[in-house]
Amino acid sequence: MEIVESGQTKGETNLDRMFRVLGFWTAIFSAMFFVGKYPIMGLLFLAQTGFFFFLGYLRLSERMYMYIFGAYLTIFFVAFSIYTSFFMS
């Protein structure tokens, strides 16, 4: 692997790294949920961790990463709105 001036390997974009950072933080949240005895939320965040790490190593274009992140946010917003409107007591 060739290191370029910015410290990244050739072919790596900033969004590759950002998805891995998102994976790191969702893993931290997952561990905290498990410690706090919230296993369902822990598993949900563990699944997101795997999703973000998987995407971080796909080496997609920056445009594709933005499309995927926009779709992720849209799905989260709709699901969270439905959950808070109809399932929370």
C-alpha cells in the first residue's frame, strides 16, 4: 500500500474512515447498553456497528457513501417516528 501526502493509503477516502469511526462509536454505545442491561438496544447498536464497519471497508465513491448515509438517516427517522408515535406508552 502506498501512503499519500494526507496519511491515507492510496484509494482511501475520508468517508471510508468516517464510516469506521461511526462503527467505533456505535460499538461503544452497544457495550454501554449491554452493561446497562438493555440487551435489545445493545443488539441493535451491534448490528449498526457491523453495518458501518462493513461499509467502511468497501472502498466506494464518496457520492455512494453520501447516498447510503442519506438512506440510513431517512430509514432511522421514519422508524423512530413510527416507534415514538405508536409504540411508546
